[in-house]
Amino acid sequence: MARSTARKRALNTLYEADEKSQDILSLLDERIAHPGAQTPLPDYAIEIVKGVAEHRRQIDMTLDEHSTGWKVRRMGVVDRNILRIAAWEILFNDDVPDKVAIDEALALAKTLCDDDSPAFIHGLLSAVCTAKNAAPAPESVAEEADEESSDSDAAGSDPTDEGDVSDSSGASDEPAAPSAEIQPTVD
């Protein structure tokens, strides 16, 4: 079965759970056990639904962060679940190129949503992709920190030096150290 069909079946499951305010994974278990008149859910649809359920909080936070004017909870049920599927593919499924995830989301939106939805979905998913591609990989951040630490140790710099802590006004987040030791006074 084509992945496009699997995405639509995943959308149906996510939509139903959302409308019923039902736990996604419990509904998925029901659909797997009793598919009813439909054919069994494709494996990729199950993978999508499980992935969205597992990462929903992070997906929704990411969508909220990049959405202008609309928070996920205020979006239409179909729109928000199309966005969740595509965001999961973009952020958590390396097997699907970002462009394919966006194109598939747009195809669903063009057939299932109102006329304004495809442009909104495209803009929001493009922003998610841009942010994902701009963020350094976690390993490279750790490597850079290790390199900076090694460089400053090798140069003999003072480990208490907080050179970059100040902002442009010269203020620092750290309390100022006393400039001289206080000598006790004797009466």
C-alpha cells in the first residue's frame, strides 16, 4: 500500500481520537484489533500514529513556536492533524525527505481542508524545516564545547574568566567579585 494512503488512514485515526478526546494509542489498539469495514491499517499508518502519539507534546510545541496567529489547539482538527503527521515525518522520520512530507501534507489539505489551509500549512511546515536545518546536531554542539574547553585550557586562560558572559551593555549575569579583600578593622 502506498505511503500516501497510509498517511490518510493515519489522519483518520488521529482525527477520530482528537474529536472524541480519546487517547491516541488506545484508539489505535481498537482499530488494529477491530478494523471494521475497512482493511487493516497499513504498517506505515500505525508507525505514524504511534510516532505522533509518542512525540505529540514536542510536535505541538514546535508548531506553536513557528505558527503566527494560531496555536495548535485553535486550529481546525483536520489541519492540526495533517500538521502533526508532517511535523513527525520532518522531525522524527529520517526515511522521508522534508519536501515529500510537505508535499504529502499539502495534497491532504487540498482535498480535505478549506481554501486557506494549504498556504498556512505550507508556510508553517517550511518554517519547521528551516529551524530544523538551522539547528546544529546535538553531537556537534557537544564537540564544539569540548573543543572550546580544550582550546582555553591549552592557552593557559584563567578558568574563572567569564569574557563572553556580559551582554553589550557590559552587564553580567554573574555577581561581581570583590576587587580587593576586606580587611577587618581593629578598634
